[in-house]
Amino acid sequence: MKELIKQYETAKNKALQFMQKGQINNYFNALVEMNYYKKMITVSAN
């Protein structure tokens, strides 16, 4: 569980960096990655 949260936070930081740099495609890919980890955290919490 801690590993999933760490991966989610890493993806979140990458998304913020891509957004600030204006790299739209990479930003959206990072958002998709964040969504995946968020779902995995929710599933493992139940």
C-alpha cells in the first residue's frame, strides 16, 4: 500500500513538472498514470 501511494505521488509530481514546462502529451500521460495508481489504492483499501 505504501509503495502505491509513493508511486502515485511520484506521478503527481511528474504531472506538475510537465504542466509547468508546457509538455501537454507527457502531462496527460502522467495524469493517466495517476488515475491508475489511484484506482489501485482504492481497490487495495477495500
